[in-house]
Amino acid sequence: MKKKVKKTIVTGDVLAKEFKEHSVAEFFKKNRQMLGLYGKVRTLTTVVHEYVTNSLDACEEAGILPEIEIKLDELGPEYYQITIKDNGPGLTKDTVGKALGQLLAGTKFHRLMQMRGQQGIGASGCTMLSQMTTGKAIKVISGTGKGKAFACEISIDPKKNEPQIYNMRDLDRKFRGLMIQAKFKGVLYRESAMGPLEYLRRTAIANPHAKIIFRSPKGEKIIFNRTTTYIPKPPKPMKPHPAGVTVDDVITMAHHTKAQKVSSFLKNDFERIGDTAIAQIQKLVSFDLNKDPRKLTWSEAEQIVNAFKKIKFIAPSADGLRPIGEARIRKSLESIVQPEYVYTLTRPPKVYAGGYPFQVEIGIAYGGKAGITTENNQAKEDENQGVKVEIMRFANRAPLLFDAGNCAITKAVHSIDWKRYGIRDLENVPLTIFVNFISVHVPYTGAGKQAIADEDEIMEELRLALMMCARKTARYISAKRAEIEKKMKRDMFYKYIPEVAEALSKITKKDKNKLIKKLEWLVLNKLKLEKPEEKKVKRLKPKQKGE
Amino acid sequence: MKKKVKKTIVTGDVLAKEFKEHSVAEFFKKNRQMLGLYGKVRTLTTVVHEYVTNSLDACEEAGILPEIEIKLDELGPEYYQITIKDNGPGLTKDTVGKALGQLLAGTKFHRLMQMRGQQGIGASGCTMLSQMTTGKAIKVISGTGKGKAFACEISIDPKKNEPQIYNMRDLDRKFRGLMIQAKFKGVLYRESAMGPLEYLRRTAIANPHAKIIFRSPKGEKIIFNRTTTYIPKPPKPMKPHPAGVTVDDVITMAHHTKAQKVSSFLKNDFERIGDTAIAQIQKLVSFDLNKDPRKLTWSEAEQIVNAFKKIKFIAPSADGLRPIGEARIRKSLESIVQPEYVYTLTRPPKVYAGGYPFQVEIGIAYGGKAGITTENNQAKEDENQGVKVEIMRFANRAPLLFDAGNCAITKAVHSIDWKRYGIRDLENVPLTIFVNFISVHVPYTGAGKQAIADEDEIMEELRLALMMCARKTARYISAKRAEIEKKMKRDMFYKYIPEVAEALSKITKKDKNKLIKKLEWLVLNKLKLEKPEEKKVKRLKPKQKGE
């Protein structure tokens, strides 16, 4: 028996012959679901998402008020064409191939900057999908506004992860912006909560400065007009904050710095490190901070990180973060769900592992259409995730429609003990919770960018912010509940006043009508019906920042 | 105003200067959460997962009964060392660098074969993490059983995604297997449902042929002995089944085939295509199947795929799939949850998009400790996902502990209308649902391999299999419920028999004791208490395959 087993053993040298390397493009081609490109409806929405976020990012960085036109045409069964045109800064002949035909290439990955995209995968993934499902390259027209615009077709060589550019030609006109046309098979347009229209509606909510024009496959034209012409300040590349960096980060940065000394490296390449901090660090480490940063050893870098932990730094600057703002979130929620009550909160920036600053914005809407929108009901059906309260998730203003169950935002919402805030059953309450997570690096759980990883610092901050909002909402709800109970009591007393007065009048021989009036006065005074307490609070509240 | 806006516009050529490419290693280094390497407890479990699945895969492919030893040592606060040793085929000097120090390299990606790992990312990701958190390379000892074993240290150059091998040396002894020692900071060992111990316990459940020895940081030694010495047949590379392939798949395969004609290409490179099918396909396409496959155009390949859809092919062979088997799942569940009732089902293979065969195995355990294990309760707390019934998920026998909310298995379970099966409230029922999804390519939603994408065909098959099991379980539950109701009725009648007999005896002047006996006989006969119906069904059921 033992002999038999031995005979069938395949040795390591035989298996070694099967060793191969493959490109990141091949990897994502075989695992398109990791880019969110799976499911007929989801795939089409994800394509729209990738192109729209790229356009918004480009406009924001260039300081342009975005105007984006998206057209979807049904070319056949489960066969669609998307045409998207923006007024952004455009791509050049040098960059167009890498931006749209090579994975992991782009302007976003290496900069700590608040953008919707961050990996250089999305748009190139769409090019690959077009090619995989229709055999066709994507068509591009681009111009920077200076000189002639150009047109070309682009596909990807998956074995090499390199762009293939065909038919590059100058156009006889000026144009600033980017136009992409791509075809996809095996996709489906639906006007559901997971469809492109809902995606664009939510994009408009979180980006009130953008004009978005959508032409649906049915030929309808839907325009989301901008409600403000205020262009958000262009995002700013940030330096890492010492509070969250790892030894590896310090080593990697030290080896690439332009500074000549460790001290100047620390001051130049990190946030919030000045001369005082340098003096403090010098006391905590065993080596001279005048040392060449390129010669920094692991254990020296470790000493620096340990020193970082002992020093109190100022919180990261909010300079590079661009919140929507409490007033604008309020306006958006009021317009969508017409609630009885809204509370919005933009928290100060925090830092999570790696030194990345982030910021949380919350809006809670109660009553009206909150929580019971058709979109939400459909979302429940579509996702089967048992999520009952309506949670609108955003990361850097880009809506997150999928993978709710996996997201720090959803987990944070469900981790709150809502009963403590007068919400006895989260499933049956008219509540919409809006959350915008902004950061120079969003820790997405996957390349499909639909869920935020539940890092400790992020969960803590989300929970804290949610509880602050819940407390405010609880005050409104309990005031409202007390009011309702009082009203019921008063109504009951009123109902019996005539009978009581009748009896009293018989006993005391006093006028029945006078007794009724007196009793009514008594009830009115004892059970005063007031405006709900929260409304007062609202009036007393100082004007919100950004208003 | 307009002028001012124009002034601040940054043009495309300026932004072009920010264009950079980066390697897949840099990408995953910055996005380690996409590999599941985030959260202190989760990270350590994921590391164990990556190494153990690699060992099991290697042993299975080599036809070896696996014996795996895992040792965790606490070196400091949030600082651990893992030492893992297997008796597998080992790596050679040529392959060790790529296997452990380069992402997207390995033996698994390009073969359609049922394995736990499939991307060539996991183990290299761990090397990167060791380096990122401790600055240290991993230590390796390997031998193929022939000649001397060797030792070396390995790290990754992230800029190039290339292995760096140090200190390669021959050892003065023979050894077959692989030993890896790696250190990690920022991780935590917990004996929770998300910890390494639970991971190994579940691995043992789904791999009864493996012996697993675990030495915990507390110094405990836990041995999971094998309950069978039956080595699963080595996995077999599969060809794609015509039912699911896309045009792109056909084109890519046609360009790499060794066949000279399209007809022989189709016969050789796909499953289940014989001469009859070729004749049918020839009738459905407009070109000669004697054509050179390398010259196949997109539209010709499209014709082939359309023809595939019209022809009825035999279902994919189960040759390459290695289910655990109904009997072994039953045994496992009986030993873990000691249920009142178990039903297990191994479904025949199906195909999902891309022509990948897959197979679903389900076990439902009711009563006993089912659904109310401490592990499950803790899991609820840890994940905050609102998952109440205990769902044990496996993919190719590897336990999936994380990202439950995002997984096709969880979604399928929650999409079932359990009320129809007598389970009124899934949250409060003693139910454990065991699901093993096996395939030559598992469509994981992320590189962290913890959730299966809800592709249509997969959801359909999972739902079908779950409903079949639910029906069987329902029969048991309803029989049990009827029995309980009968028993309550009988008990009630029994209670009143003395009084009724007393009264009757007074009226009829008959002996009270005789009356009691007669009444008791009546009740016993009218309300016969039987063994629950399902137990009969169980006895009548033919012996399960594999038993």
C-alpha cells in the first residue's frame, strides 16, 4: 500500500515545469468580477461609474465646472453602446494609450490626493471588457483646447498589458475634453436601484456643481442641472501624517527623498513636522538626525515611528480634503426625501493606518419619503442583503451601489444600538442615512471600488459620527412621540368633557356650558401641545459652515 | 468671472506629466486590504489561510496524504512569527523565488484545475507583508525528496515585482516538503470565530484526509487527525465546456492552439465536442471548419459561439471536480453539531459563464447544536453583518470566514423563502447550513478570496440545491411539529380521563377503572404517536454514493 502511494507522487521538479508568469491584464481579464464587471445590470452601471468618475476627477483637478453627457444605445439583445463626452482637460496623444489601454497606469496611484479613481484600472478595464465581449477597440476623441483635437481607437494587449493604438488622426477642429465610445455585450440596461440612472442621480446629489445629461436607451433625455456654480477647490496632493505611517513607509520614502538629512526629510516629506517635533524626535532616537536618509536602517526607521507615537501632532490638515458640506448635504436630502427632520454633520479629519487623512460626512433624514423610497425597496430585492434602512453610501462623492454588506459604512450603521436612540426597529423606520467617506486614499476592499474596508480607525470614526447624528435624531423622535401621546391624552379628555360636565352640572346645579369651558381650559393648560422640541433646537443652532 | 475660471484651468498636457506606471506589487502593497490583509486578527488568519491552502494544493496535486504543521509564536505586542511545514512535493531552486516572491506567478493561473489557490498572489502577498511590517525577508527550507534540501531567504522588489533571493545554501540532509518562517507586525492572535484555530478546524472538517497540527502562541498543541487515509484523486486540468465560453475565449484559444483546423481545434481544446457536434456546427456556420484556427475572425468565432448555444451538449464531466461527498459531509456535521437531523446533497456539475464547470455540495443540520454554536454567535458580533443562521462556506474545500455579506452563498441562503419550508424565522432556528462550492475557477469577488461572485448560473444552482435540501428538512420539521401537537393533545386527553371516567361511572354505574382503561385505549389508538416521518424516509433512502 505504502509503495503504491509513493509511486503516484509527483515531485516538485515535475510541477516546476508548470510555472508561468502572467500580466495584471490577464489576471483581471480572467477575474473581471474583481473589477465589478459581472452581472448584466451591474456591469453596465460599473462602466458608467468608471467613465463618470474619471471625468469628474479630471474636471476637478483642472478647475473646470463639469458638464458630462452620457448616452446609452441598445444595439441588440444584451448589446449596448456607451458614448460619454466631458468638457475636462482632455488627454494628450502621449497619455491616451496608457490612460485607456494599460492597467495600473495613470496620474492617481502615486499621489495622495482626494480623487474618485485611484488605481488606474477602471477605464482600461472597460477597454478590455469591450474587446472581450465584442472584439472591438474603443473609439476616442480628445483635445486639450489648444491646437487640433485628435481621434483614435484603443485596445489592450493582455499578454503584455500594453495599449494598442490604431488609426491615430488629427481632427480639423478645436475641442477641449474627452469623448469615449465603447460597445459591450452581455450587459443590460435597467431603471432599477442598481442601474445607471440611479447611479447618475446619486452622483448629482453628491456633486451639485456638475451638470449631467443622460440619454437613456429608450431615447429619453434626463438632465441633472447643477444647483451651484461653485467649483470645489482642486484637490491637493497631501503628505502622509506621522500618526499613521509604518516603518516600511518611512524606509521607502527615505530612499526616494530629495532631502540630504533625515531631519529635513521628516520636515519636508511629512505633514505637521516642524522644528519642535524634530527636537523631540532627536531626543527619542539613538542616532543623529543629520544622517543621510538613504542610509536609514530598518531599526532606525522603527525608532522614528516609535517616536512618532509618543509625540502629539496636530491633526492632519483638511487642506487636501474636499467635503460636500453640511448645508449642501441638507439641501440634497431635503430635495430627495422631503423628510420631517434632517440632521447633517461634517466631522473634522482623522487619520487611519498608513497616515492617510480621512473625513466622514453624515446626513440623517427622518420621516417623509425617507427609508421608504422605491429605490430602496428595489435595492433590497436586487441585492438580497437584508439591508432594510436606506443607506446612501459615497466615497469621495462617488456613489457606492454594490457590495453593501461588505462595506465599513453598512457595518457601522448596523453596529449601532439604535434602540438607545428611540429607534426600536431599524427595519421599520422612515430613515435615510447618507454617508460620504472622503480620503486621499480610500481603502476599497476590491478593485471594483464598491466597499470600504472596516479598518479600526474608520469604524470608530463612522460609529462616533453616526451616534452623534442618532442622538440629535432621537431628540426629535422622542419629542414627537411625547407630543403624540399628549395629543392622544387630550383627545381622550375632550371626548369625556361633555359627560363629566353633565354629571357635575347635575350635582352642583351649575351651568353645564360654563363647566365645559372651564374643563376645556383645564385640559388645555395641563396638556399644552408644543411644537416638537427638536424644531426649537434647530432654530437655535448656529448657521452651519459652508452655508 | 468667466475669465477667472479660465485662468485656473489646468490643461491636459500639464496633467500628462503626472502619468506613471506601477507594478502589480506596488498596487497590492498600497492596497493590502484587497488581499484580505487588513484588521489585526483577520490578517493573521489570512496568512495562515494562504500557506495552508498552498500546502494542501501541492500535496493533492502530488498525490500525497498531507501532514501540515503550523506554529504561531508571539514575539512581542502585535508581533507574531508563523512557521509552517508540510510534507508536499516541495519547490525547486528555480521556482521558489517566483512562488514566494513574485505576484501573479505560479502553476495555477493558466490551468483550469480545481485548486484552493488560483492566482499566484497569496503566498507572495505574505512575503510582501512580512517585509512591509518587519523589514524582514521570509525564511524557506525546501526539498523535493531527491538530493539535498536547500534553504534561503526571500523578499520582493515591489517596483519590479521580482523576487530577491538571499543566502541560498544546500542543507546536509534530505527532506521532502516546504517549510516557511515569516514574521508579521500589527497582527493579533485570537481564538475567535475569525481566528486561525477556527480556520484550521473548518479546514479539517472539509479535508478529512489531512492531518493538521497546530501549536498556538499559548504553547498548546492541537492535532486534527485525519479521519480517512483516502487521498482525493489529484485534480485534473479541464478544458472549457462549450456551454459557457465567450467569443473572446474562442479567439484567444484559437490563436494558441496546436490544431491545424478549426474542427480539430474545437474537438481537442473543448470538452464534449465530438464528430456529431462538429457536423452540427458546420451546418450552422457560414465558413469551412477546415480553416486555420489562427485565422479565425471575430465574426466567425461569434458564429461558433452562437452554434454552441443551439446544440445540446452533454453536461461537463465531473472528472476534474473533487467533491467531498455526501457521506463525508454528513459525518463531519454529525461530529460538530450533533444535530437531530442532517441532510446532505452533492449536486451534479454545472457550467457558469466562461465555460467553467462547478459543483455545489450542501449539508443542512437541524437541532442539536446547529446554528447556536458559540462560534456562530461570536461570528455575528465580529462581523456585524446581521447574519443569524450559521452558514459554513467553503470554496474548493477552503473555509471562507470573511466577507460573508458579499458572497453568493450567503445571498442564496437569504434569497430562499424559508417560510415555505416550515422555517418561520431563519434567525431563531437551530440550523447550520454547510456549502462547499467547487470549481476549476472560483469567481472570487476579490484577490483576498473570501466571497464568491453571484453570477446568475451560480446563484440559480445554489438556490436550487438549497431548496432541495430545505424541502427534505421541512418534511422532518413538519413531521416533528405534528408529532408535538399530537403529543400535546394526547397529554390533555389523558389529564381529563380520570374525571371523565368518574362522571361516566356515576351515570352508567360501570366500574371506573375499567372505563379509564377503555378511554386510554381509545386515546392511544386515535392519537397514535409515531416516529417522525422523516426518520422513516431516512431509512428508506438508498445508501449514498461514496459511503
